Amino acid sequence: MKTTILLILSILILSCQSERVTFSDAHSERIEITERFKSLKANEASNSIIYFTSGFSDSLVVKNGKEIILNKKVETVDQLGFADAIVVEKNKSVEIKVVNYKRKKIAISKQIKNFKFIYIKKWQNKFEIEYSNKVKWFY
């Protein structure tokens, strides 16, 4: 009986989480950099790119260290599954606030220093964060 109650409670707790985090390809040796990435200064080893993908229609404030690097409404283009991208310095803290979502903060892991690409997706008022060294293309 206790086992059943613990199982039900753990399922309820896990289903109430507002973020899901995924790490993939943590030790990729080669990262292909295109002209777009070069224009964003993303080819520098000290930088990562954060992509806001599907589900966004929100005002975001992104701080990198003490500097606000994004403060605007971000909307997903449904046909592309892409909303916006920003470049951040890996050695500085990254703080993302979703202004019109009850002042929700998206937690960016300190593991960012190991990854070039961070994809943030919103679905059902929850956020999925994927850290990767493989680029995804948006057409």
C-alpha cells in the first residue's frame, strides 16, 4: 500500500514540473559554423547560441552577466518552428525571464560551458531546454 501511494505521489510530482532538460552530444569534437553564425559572433569558443523555438508568443528579458541582451516580444513562426536566436557568453550567467508568464524564470544550467547550442521550446505552459553541440536547421 505504501509503495502504491509513493508511486502515485512521484508520478504527480514529476508531471507538475515546468521545465524538462535534455543534454546531447556533450563532447562533440567538430561544430560546423556557417556565415550566419559568424555574423552573430557565434564561432568564438566562448559563445553559445540560444534558440527560442516553438510555442512562443511572450515578452522575454535575457541577461548575460549584468547586461540585458534581449528585451522584446518573441513570437514563433509556426511554419518554421523558430522564434528568435541570441548569442551569449558562456563564462557569464544567463538569466531568462518570461515577463507575461507570471514572471517565470527559465533556468539555464552551468553546463552551458560544454555546449554550443541551446534550444528552448514552450509547450502547454512548460519549457523544454535542450543543450547540444549539433545544430538544428530551421527552414
